Amino acid sequence: MANRLHLVFGGELVDTSKSTFRNVDEIDIVGIFPNYATAYDAWKAAAQRSVDNAHMRYFIAHLHRLRDEEQDAGEEAPLSQ
């Protein structure tokens, strides 16, 4: 079975209607998790810790969607513009 890695991260947003971080140097990397369930639990805990700051947001990034399992490890994927 292929790994389904998920990254949980967050930080303070400039505007809560957008996903632009106020300071990217202060992004909180919670961790990388092997499945969605554990990533969700980590996301929920981080979000609850920051509940007093309305501009803090945490996200789950599906790292497995960024990889092309069919592509050779030495081959570089073309960048889309």
C-alpha cells in the first residue's frame, strides 16, 4: 500500500477570508502524518490550542497528491505555468 502522507501546518493570516500568512517565517509545522485520521487529530488539536486568535488557521496538505508514483525518481516533472 502506498503512503498517504499529510502535512499539518498553520499560522496567522493577514485576512481570514484568504490564505495569506502574515509572516511565513512563523509558520507552525505541526508534522507529517501517515494517514488522514492522524493528520486530522493533529490539526484539530493545533486549531483548538489557537482558538483565542481569530486569525490563526491550520491546514492539512495532502502530500501524496504532489507525487507522481509512475514517474521515475531521477526524472523531473515539468512545471505547469
